[in-house]
Amino acid sequence: MSTAASTTPTERPLRADARRNREKIVSAARQIVGEHGEAAQIDDVARLAGVGVGTVYRHFPNKEALMGELVRMCVVECTAIAEQCASIEDPWDAFAGMVRSSCERMAADAAMRRTWQAADDAAVAYAAPVKAELHDAAELLIRRAHESGELRPDFTVDDMGGLMCGLGAAIDAMPEPDERWRRLVEFALDGLKPH
């Protein structure tokens, strides 16, 4: 009895420590990727998180898994944006709102735009379960805009990734606080209307 009682209290703080370490690692990884993009290294993440490299690898067996977690977080944020835009009554405004809001988010958070550039196929595959939710949320807005005749019929949900990566790269190429990227977003949206 006394052995079990003494084991349980020790395990709880370890689990809490492990959870805190994981949060510190992910937060550090976002910052490092935001600053260095594809050049981000596990050693830099560990140093910024204040943990050993071994601790990083206990939570994430390789760089792809850590990048996969960052991709997953980005996808969850993008899904929330798409779901919020679904409440906009006008179908074009809902679709355009998703694009504009996603670009605003990328402009405000370098990690949000650079994670996609730094992630390889294995990292993107890690986020597959949540990517399905983003696909469905974006597809709903695209379908509504198609049905209203306000979105060119050849644009599909499969084009969204390329569109957003292109806009993210354009945002990334502009020195802050340059906001000419907003013009590029409007040019892109104009090109998506039927002519």
C-alpha cells in the first residue's frame, strides 16, 4: 500500500512536467520556424525551450514529427477561420473572408506562413486527420460561392493550398511593415471571379 501511495504522487508531477515541456518545445519551435523557416534546427528549439535535445526527442521522435505538430496547429487555426466565415450570409463575402482572414493571420505570425515552407510530406501527413476538417470547411464555402455564381467554376478546394501558399510567400517576401500584400490578395480574389 505505501509503495503505491508513494508512486502515484511522483508520477503526477512528472506528467505535468512532461506536459509543460511539450508546450515549451512547441512554442519554441513556432518561434524558431518563424525566424528561420526551413533552416530551423532541433538544437535551436531545445535551447530556446530550455530543455535538453533528448527531451525534445522524447516528445517528437524526429524533426518531421515536430514540424507535423506545427502543421497540425496551423491547420486547426485555418479551419477555425473557415468555420467562422461560414456564418457570413453572402457566399462571396464568406469565401473572400476566409482568404483575407487567413492572410491577415499569416501576416501577423511568421510561423503560420513559414511552417508550410519548412514542412515536408511526412510532416504534412502527420496533420492528415485535421486537414480533412479544413478541406470540408473550405469546400463548403467554395460550393456556396460556386452556387451563387460568384466564384469561377474551375476553382476547386484542391486549389486552395496553392493559392494560400502563394499568398503566404508574397507576404513573407515583403519587409515589415509593408502591407502591399493586401493589394495582391485583392488581385487574386478578383482573378477568382467569373469574367
